[in-house]
Amino acid sequence: MSTEAKSYFVNLHPTSMDEISTTYIDDPELIQYEIKATPDQLEKIKHLVSETHAHDMEAQNLFTFRHFDEHIEENDRYEFERGFEHVLHAIYDLGTPDTKAKIEEMHWFDKPH
């Protein structure tokens, strides 16, 4: 297995957040960040993004699939926010200089690690 880092584009658009592509998609509706990742790093970030997207979908589907429960809704929102922060840290860590600058401009977290 190759350990060489390759370029990937992480899509953080809410409806297709779990898609990671090897090519940039020229669509202003998409929120994409370029990263350089080895196969192992790619698998880890795919898992993070997938888990976060699943919590986002759970929160969106609360009224459709579950009876209203404020505790469940609050927990799903917390899990999504926590997961999203982990995803942003991972993207920052693997990001190109342009990606890092974009994330820093968002002021989502105090200091990237």
C-alpha cells in the first residue's frame, strides 16, 4: 500500500458532506477544502466526516422519524457540533496553505492544533 500523500477535496455541504473527491468540483454551492492525505489519513478523515454527517442527518430527521424529545435533539446537535469541530481540525491538519487560511478566517476554534 502506498504511503504517499495525494490531493483530495473534502466536501462540507450539508446534503453531501460525506463525499471526498480526488477532483475539485466547480460548483459554488459546495463547500470544499483541499487536503493532502496518505491512504490511512484518508480513511480516518472519511470516518470522521461520515460520523458527523450521520449526526447531522439524525438532527434533521428528528421530526420525521422520532417523537419530539428535547434531550435527543440536544444530544444530536452536540454530537454534530463536536464531530464538525473534529472534522475541521483534521482538515486543517492535512490542509494546503490555502485551506488552512480559509479555516483560520472562520474563527471556528481558538488555535488549530
